[in-house]
Amino acid sequence: GKRMTKVLSANFMRLKKDKVFWIGLAFMFAAGIFFPVMRYMDMKHTGTINPIDNAFLGCVLFIGIIMAVFCSLFIGTEYSDGTIRNKVIVGQNRNAIYLANFVTCAVVSLIMCIVFFVPYLCIGIPLLGFFNMATKIVMLFVLTAFLLAIAFSSIYTLISMLNHSKAITAVICILFSFLLLFMGGQLNKMLSEPEMNMGLVVTENGQEYEEIPNPHYLNEGERKTVQFIYDFIPGGQVIQCISLEAANLPLLPLYSFIIILSTTGIGLIGFKKKDLK
């Protein structure tokens, strides 16, 4: 309780001076302005209707990368400055140190999302009108985005707390964020393969176009497995939030919650055993 609060308040004091935090905030705020303005200009230019829904969850595209940089440097600095070792030497509880860092990163990730949503809605609603989606769906997507942001933070906290080299941690976290996005894209591609393709077939009348079975089309069992991984991993959720197409939307926050609990559990155990040189 008390010790945790102490570590947390020290962390939030550090945030005020944290350059990466402020750069991330400025970037998210700018993106929150840029997306609706670009949609509006596109609408004026082409005459097509651009609902506010389309880019509303644009923040999820960046949150994995921004948090990879933030968590690895914020926690990496604690290692390089010897702060973590000193905290343990003066008798701080290791669990409290780990959880305080996780909570700090989680809160930062939520602030990043909110700093995108606020300008997006303030500018987007007057320019583009209100949502086409039902309010309930909008709320579910926002909840998904928030838990997704925390899931990213908890993965990077785990990597950063178990690795005391700031540079290596930053590289691992950033590469991992891109790997997750790439996996999400690949799974999306696998799931959207059509059952039939048009193909040239040679008949008696010469060449004709006919529907031929697509060898890449997933059968029932494969589809269930791929859909589950696509729903479960953060990279798959990013694609679903951006496309606003989620077959199992209510399950996504639950999966993120499972990732948060399991990575934090593994992290706490690992950090307890870690030799702090």
C-alpha cells in the first residue's frame, strides 16, 4: 500500500521531465487533429461521405510503438541509473517496484489514447457528424483500445524489467511491436481469402473464366484456430480496431485482460528471482 504509493509518486514526478512521454503526447494529439481534418478535406475534394467512425481508433496503430519506446527507456533508465538496485537495497518490496512501473506505463498508455480521442472527437464531430455505429459498439471499441494499450504496456514492462540493458530492451520492444502488427496483418490476410477465385480454364470453346477453389481458403477448423489467434494477440486486435471489423468484439477486452494478468504474473516471478548486478 504505502510503499507502492511512494514508488508510484516518484515515477509520476519523473514523468514531468520525461522527453519521450511529452513527444508521444504531442504526436498523439497531432494525430487526433490530423485524422479528422484529412477525412474532411478528402470528403470536400471527392464528394464521398466520410463517417467519423473510420479513423476513430487510429491511436491503436501507434500505441504499440510509442509504448515500446516509452516503457523500455523509462524502465531502462531506472536500471542504468542504478535506481532499481538502490530501491531493493533500502528495502523496497520487489513486487511493489514491478507493479509501480507497470501501473505507470499502463496509465501513460491510457493518457496517450485519451490525448488522441479528445481532439479527434472535438474536431471530428463538427466536421464529419456523429457516429454511424451504435453507441454500444463505439463504447466496446474504446474499451478494447484501452485494454489493448494496457496489454502492450504490460508486455513491454515484462521485457524491460527482466532485462537491464536499456539499448537491448528498446530494440526488443520496438521490433516486437512491429512483429505483432505484421502477424496481425498476415492473420487478417489468411482470414479474408475467398473460397473461390476466378481462374482461366481451357475448354472446347477456348479459354474461359471459371470459379475455381482457392487453395489458400481456410477450412472450418483452421479458420477457428486462426480467428482465435487473430482475436487474442494485440497485433490482431490493432487491425480489427482500425478496420472496425471484429467478429468477436466482446471477447477482445477479455483476451487483453488475460495477457495483462499472465505477463504481469510472469514478470513478478521473474523479477523476484532476478539478480540485480
